[in-house]
Amino acid sequence: MTHPTACHCCGFRATGIGIATKTGNQWLCPDCAKLARRIATIKRLDPLEQMAIDGGIEAANKFMSANGADLSKYNEENARMMIKAIWTGCAERMRAIIGAGA
């Protein structure tokens, strides 16, 4: 790093410690550098996982259409059932995507 730059994580001034990526270095400030090992292991969703989320969104919309959109009125069982619907929607979409050979 030859010119001042912002920390990739927090935006404060980076100090010459970075993480190498395919597109260049992601420079870090001293505080974020302490977390570099953790930052390097953060997994982002891949394209198939992103598409599977659409199944969860559709399941949430269907559940909320049947049970109301005001989550504050859900009892614990309804809240859990909504999460189950989202989780199932994502899983079913992932199976469909993989089954279609995407």
C-alpha cells in the first residue's frame, strides 16, 4: 500500500495489513487486522444459494398471506412455523436447482 486508503471492513484508515483477493488487496486498519483470520473465513452465499433464497422468500410470502403480515402478532408457534416454511422453501428450491443440473 503506497497511498492512504480506507479499511475494507470499517472505513477507518488502513495501515498496510491486508487480505489478498483475486481483484487486489483488501486493506485493514489495526483493529480489523486483529480479526483478519475471522474475516478470511466468512462465507458468502454462492449463486445457487442466492437462487435458493428466492424459494424462502416465496414461502414467506405464502405463509404471511395466510397468517398475516404483522410479525408482532405471531405467537411462538406461528413464528417457528414461518421460519420452518422459509427454511423448507430454500431447501426445496436448492433441490430443484441441483436436480435441474444448474
